Amino acid sequence: MTATAPPQPPPVAELRRCPTCDRWGGWRRVGADGSTVELDPAAPRGPCQEGPWHGSLRGPRNACGQWLRWSEIVPETADQSPPSPPAPPSPAASSSPASPAAAT
């Protein structure tokens, strides 16, 4: 009896790589988490459409400086980003000493 290997998961593209760009024309689907992009394992490359690499096949490791988030990907929420530092307190107007000109 021969053991069969478990099926391989589909390749996944990282954000800011061509398969996660709105201009990429290959087969893909959004994973259950809403931000993972799964590719066809047999054809993980697709053409750039109207981008700087227009017409050339681009794969999961390719990227460029004109990346646009694929519209199907759920944008990051405030819960996924680190909190911003608190703003420094502004000095209260009543705590500042009055100027001599204001006293006259």
C-alpha cells in the first residue's frame, strides 16, 4: 500500500505583491480571513493590467511601486494596527500667568 501525500495548500500572496494588486489578472481568491490571497497552484502567475508592467506575467514574488490593494481584500482595521501615542496635554489657559499688559 502506498501512502499518498496530503494535498498541498494553494500558494498565498503577501500584501504589496502583484497577486494582491487590483491590476493583476491571474486566478485568485480571498481566504476565509478576508486578507489572505490564495493563488492557483498550477498557474500562480497573471498579467499586469494597465500598470507599469502592463501585459507581462507577474508572480507571487513580484512587486512594483504602483501597487493598488485588490478591492476584494478587507482593509486593515484599527484593531490590527498599533495604537497611536496619546497627544500631549495642551496647557490650560487659566494656568498660565497673566501678562502685565492684560492686567491694566
